[in-house]
Amino acid sequence: MIEAIVEKLLAMKLYGMAEGVREQMNSSAYRDLSFEERFGFLADKEKLYRENRQIKTLLTHARFRHPNACFEDIDFRTRRGLNKGTMLKFIQNEWIRSHQNIIIIGPTGAGKTFLACALGNSAIRQGMRTLYVRLPRLAQELRIARADGSFGKLLERIQRMRLLIIDDWGINLFTDAERRDILEIVEDRHGVRSTIITSQFPIDTWHDIIGDPTLADAICDRVIHNAHKIILTPGEESMRKIHSGLT
């Protein structure tokens, strides 16, 4: 009888409840509970299963450089200008609900990408669709999309992301096509979605990196004016070196 019930639950894709039924049958801890209490545990089991499955799916689609990055693993001991209280506030994700941005500036090896991925993981834990991409790769994907006619679909996909993380901003000078494509993206997201940008270059150099003064003004206005800034200073050692164990 129990196996028949489990089979029906699996057929209805109630995998969490099926696991919960087996757990209750194999444990004496549930025997003295009422029907309502036992059924409540089954409902909780199904809910937890679905939440975990959603998080796993979101993480896969996010394509994080550091998929396991999280607040608990951020190193606040190394002196690099990182404030723990500020990060605690950011992982509450209120800035995302308010459609604000975060800009992380710092030298190579300061841990910009790890911080961005940790914030992205925090968003995913609350069910927010997130995408990580390096700007050179994003520019390449946009060029391909324009060539094969899927440009509009790609823009729609990016716009649906509650949080977009653009890493390595400014590592190459913008081409004219890239300027216009990035403007399309930030325009779509302005005031309705949130973006994290990481860069080695100070914000006051972005106009020169973007190139065209008019488009640079438009892009920077949409990204910077409602953005929180995290400015990392050179630490005693590269965070990349520390985490690799080569200290």
C-alpha cells in the first residue's frame, strides 16, 4: 500500500512528499504524531524540495564564475576597504527590490568577481533570476545574435533577469556596436532591474573607455546615478593568491 502511494506521488511529480512518506514509514519519531502533523511535515518536505530545485536551476542558469561564493566565505580580515556591515545590508537584497545597482571597483586580484558572485548567490537564494557574464563574452554574444537574427530574443532574456552581473567592465575599449548594444541593455534595465558591474578602472575613466561622449553620458547616467559603490583598495596580497593557497 505504501509503495503504491509513493508511486502515485512520483507520477504526480510530488517528489518531496514521496521522500517524506518513505521517511515517516522508516522512522519511529513520527508514530505518535497526529494525521495533521504528519501531513504538515509532508507538505513542508514538498515545499523544501521545490525551493531547492528552483535554486539549483537558477544557479545553473546563472553561470557564476564562482558558483559556491557566499557571504559566509567573504574574507573581511584582509585589509582592502571592504565593510562587513555594508555587505550584510546588501545580502538582504533590498537594493534589488528597489531596482538599484552596485559598482565594484578594485585592482586585479582584489576579489571583485567573488563578491559579485556572492551577492548573486544571495539573490538566487530568494528566488531572483540572475545572470553572470564577462563583458567581452557578452559583447561576443551580442555580435553573434545580431548576425543570426536572435538579437531581440537575447535582449529580452537579459532584461528578464532580476540581477545582471557584468564582470571585467572596461577591460577593452568599446567599439561603436558595443556602445550601442550596452546602451540598449542598460536602458531596458534602468529603474526596473538591477545590475552589478565590476571593473579595474575608476568610474571617472569610464567615459574615455566607452568612447563616444553622447553614448557614454547615456550609459553612465543609467548605471551610476542609482548605484552603490564598493571601492576595494590593494591589499597586502592578492585575494586570488590567498584563496589558491600560494601565500
